[in-house]
Amino acid sequence: MFDKSVYANRRQAVAKRISSGIVLIPGNNEAPANYAANTYKFRQDSSFLYLFGWNHPGLAGVLDVDSGEETLYGDDADIDDIIWTGPQPSVQELAGRVGVARSAPFARLAGVLRDAVAAGRRVHFLPPYRARNMLLLEEMLGVHHSLLKRYASLELIRALVASRSVKEPREIEEITRACNTGREMHVRAMREARPGALEQYIAGLVEGIAVSRGSMVSFPVILSQNGETLHNHDHGQVLSEGRMLLTDAGAETSMNYCSDFTRTVPVGGKFSTRQREVYSIVLACNRQARELARPGVTYRQVHEETCKVLARGLKELGLMKGDVDEAVAAGAHALFMPHGLGHMMGLDVHDMEDLGQVHVGYDEETRPSTQFGLASLRMGRRLEEGFVVTDEPGCYFIPELIDRWRAGGMHEEFLAYDRIEAYKDFGGIRVEDDLLITRDGAVCLGDEPVPATVEEIEETMRG
Ligand code: GLY
């Protein structure tokens, strides 16, 4: 954990942005997998981690914006808990170690909130995403769970987004650690990508590295020969010569800071000409985004310029035609890249997505698009020094989408459907890095880059 002054300063900065009332940040609880006592690995809520630090279930933090009083609610372990889980620090000790002066049993929280509501005070809470916290808020605040998102506090959402978007140097160090683990995961996946290997086996090895280095994977491992399926969690195939293996995976450190990389490699270690051609286009997109990303430009602009690199490359291959700028403006390239260039990353792999993507990735100046492809861009707004964003262009040949667009005559002036047909068995390629926006540009996070060029990948796979 960081020093207690870090959490105290963050709480103060957030409270300063709230006009009045009470801020309620419930932590997460254990979630049963198949029966109550057999739980999924515990994952704390990221805003709770950010403000109150502790990776323990059964806690809630409250800031009284008007009085400045801070309280950590939770229950001390009793003898039954101690028998099964060992001695635990008291809630008062937990509070003290993150600079919170007061603690109280969890059961007192409902009364405090009821009194506040009765006195006409605003209780600020974030949009809940776990059923148990929805029920808790419904019980304590008397708001039906279906309405909780609507009543979540925009002031609190904005305060947290403002604070969490700009990463502190200590956070960058943690993310760098997560990236170093991510690199290990990807190098291992590359070396295991041989004909006859099971996807499931490689996915297990990759996940094991994340677990052994800190905490867990930052999202379920995506690893498949069918890279054209964007988030493919099916690991049921045996690798075969001539295919490519797409691995999209990252780690969380023990403090839950994340990494997120994607690499796509030829099974067996040697790119074919066709694979090399498409791969080189996607890598050029990834590099173009890194070149363009800097404070002051919108990530939407970076996305659009990157899409032009994709369209230009595909035009050279004979798969697209016509004017590149017009094709991208019309959204024709989205046949090949139906997703956005990237998202914020930090304590969540899609940082703060629970607070509402429109508040995290967009603002009054940059609004989300409804155009197919661009609509999936999670981060569009102007970049600032200290932001961490992913840079993850891709090129996919999705047979069902190609058939549908062709049947509908979609963007025929820009798409060479006859040539595209021959790529329906190609699969998909994505190349993803994690960028820190610096004072005058962007750098890839991680002490050593994950192999990315054709030569680097082939050399790594030989090793
Ligand atoms: N890399 C996985 C995701 O962005 O969802």
C-alpha cells in the first residue's frame, strides 16, 4: 500500500470537488462461485482502493463533506473468523493506516445515512455494478435498485474521474510493474505457440504468470486462433501451422494496477507473406498512434488518423479502394476494425468504466459517435499529461460481417469485396501497448518493450 498521506490527500481532493453532503464508497464483498463459502477471488472496488486502500471485503468509507469527518465502517473479526482465516487487524487499525480517524461497526452505517437523508442532506454514491451493493444501497437509501444508476452522483463521478485520470508517479511505477508481468506473459505465449499446442494450456500458463507475480489477470485471458472474434474466451482449439495466435492479456499487481497487451503471432514462428503484409499494416497503425498521442490532441483524432493508416495499407493490398480520407469518414474501414483505438487504464483495465464511459472518455467538447466502429471508441477526449491509454489497433476478417455488408452493398465504393473474399479464412490481428502521455508525447509503459516487429517476434519464438 501507499503511505497513508496518499489516501488522505486523494480524499481531500475529491471532497473539495463536492459542494455538500455525504460521500459513500462501499467496498466489495466476497462473491460466491457455486456455494456461499466457495468464492471467486476477491476483487476490491477500484474507487474504494483509490480512496481507502484496503483490499478487504466488508468495508465502506464515508466522507462528510460539510464537517470533514471521515469514517471507515466494518466489523472486527470474531473468534469464528479467526479460527478459519487467522487473526485480522481491527477496523480501527485499518482506518488509521490510511489516515482515517474514525471507525464504526457496519450496522451503524444505515442509521447514519437515514439521518442524513431525513435532514435533507445529499448522499453521494457511484453507480453500483455488483448485486450485493445494489441491495445494500436500496436498503440503506430507500432507492429501488433499478433506479440507483439514475440517482448516482454526477458530482462524485466527475470528482473521481478528474482525480483518477491523471496518474501519480507512484501509480505509473505500479502500472509499469504490471506491464513487466504482461511482457513475461506474452513472451511465454509466443514461445508456446507451436503446432499441436492446446490454446487452453497456453492460456493457463499465461494466467499463472500473472497470479504468481502479484494478484491476478486484469481481465479473462483472450487467446485464440480465431482472432477475428474480438473477445474470444474460448480456448478449445489445437494450434495448427498456417494460423495465427492472438493473445490479449494483462496482469494486476498486488495493489490492483493493470496492464493490457495484445500480440498476434504465426503458429510455428514464421510469418507467411500474407500474414506479414497485414501484420505490418496493423503495427504501422500502432506506431502511428504512439507518434500522434500527446497532450492537447483528442484520442478521437488519433483514432481517426490511425484508421487512415489502416485504410491506406488495405488499399495498397487491394482490399480497399477510393479516397482514403473519405473512406474513413464514411466508416468503411470499420469492416476491418469495428472497435476503438483504446481506453483509459489504471486500477481497472478499462479504467473507471463502472462510472460511465461517457464521463471517462468524453466531455462537453468531444461527444461519442454513433457511427459503427467509432461508436466503440471508449476514449475520445483530449489527452493530458499523466493519462494512461491503450493503443490497440486491429485488422479482422469476420466472415459473417463481410457477408452481411456485401449483401447490403455497404460502402461498395471503398471495399473491394471480390478481393476481400479471399481473406475470409485469415482470422484477425491486434497489436496493443499501454501508453503514458508525457509532457510532449507518449511512451510505452514497461521496462522492456513486448516484442512487436516481425523480426522481434520471429526471434522470440525461435528462443
Ligand atoms: N484488452 C481487452 C479489452 O480492452 O477489453
